[in-house]
Amino acid sequence: MPEISRFFGIIITMYYGDHQPPHFHVRYGDNKAQVTIEAISILNGKLPSRVFGLVAEWAMEHQNELREDWKLVQNETPPNKIAPLE
């Protein structure tokens, strides 16, 4: 589960060969969620609303990079790091 970004205590990862739809994993303290890349919505899990807002802002800024990283991990290739939210 390679880490692709980290900001404000939020850790973003993707798993090799993970299930559809394209998504990424978010950890924040004891909270975990899977967030879809296309709709930028929570697929599974829960996040505090403030944290989800930050994740959604970051994902919108980096949606194309997330799509590319999804393709890479589906082929068992390490994803590229993505700049954090500032």
C-alpha cells in the first residue's frame, strides 16, 4: 500500500491490484475511508467532515494524477508521489 501523499495528518495511499471503481485510501487518526477518484465521494468508511473537505479539495486539484496512479497500481507499478495540499 504505497503512500502517495500526506498533509495535515492525512495519509493517502493506493493498493496494488485493488478493486474497482478507481479509488484511493485515506487514513486520519482512527478514521479510514476509500474515496472514489471520479466522483470524489466516500465509497467505504468515514471521515470527519472537515477532513473530507480537505481530501476533496486535494483530490480535485490532482484528479488527473490520481487517475494515472490508479493505472500504475493496477499494473503492480509503484505510483508517483502527489504534492500535498498547502
